Amino acid sequence: MMPTGAFLLLQMLRVMWSSGRGYADSAASTKTPRYRAKKKIVRALWIACGILMLVFPITHFIITLGLFTTFLSFTILDESL
């Protein structure tokens, strides 16, 4: 019998919670001044890109810019740096 995606997700969550690593680690790291400064940069980036999307309402431009902005947001907010 092949496990379903929901079954695998539940197993991963069970392992994460049983190992003691839940949301506590990530919640503590989001309260640091460095992380809040990164969030301000990402917010300004999204506002600027949103304005660009409104100025140039071309579908392929909006999709490309949205995907690139998402990539940049995850890169900026990465906690490994």
C-alpha cells in the first residue's frame, strides 16, 4: 500500500513535534531586530513591485515580477545568514 500525501505530512508533523522542534524556534527568531529590519526591506520591495505591476498591467510581466519578488523575499528572509 502506497502512503498518501496527507499521511506523509502527518508523519512529518509528528516527528517534528515529538523532537521538540516546533514553532518555538522560529517564533523567537522573528522577534529579533535583525529579522524585523529584513521584514521592512521585504515590505518595501513588495510595495515597489506592486506599484510596478499597476503601472505595467501586462500579464507576463506581472507573473514574472511576482515570482522573482517571491524568490527575493525568501532569499532576504532566510534565517541561515
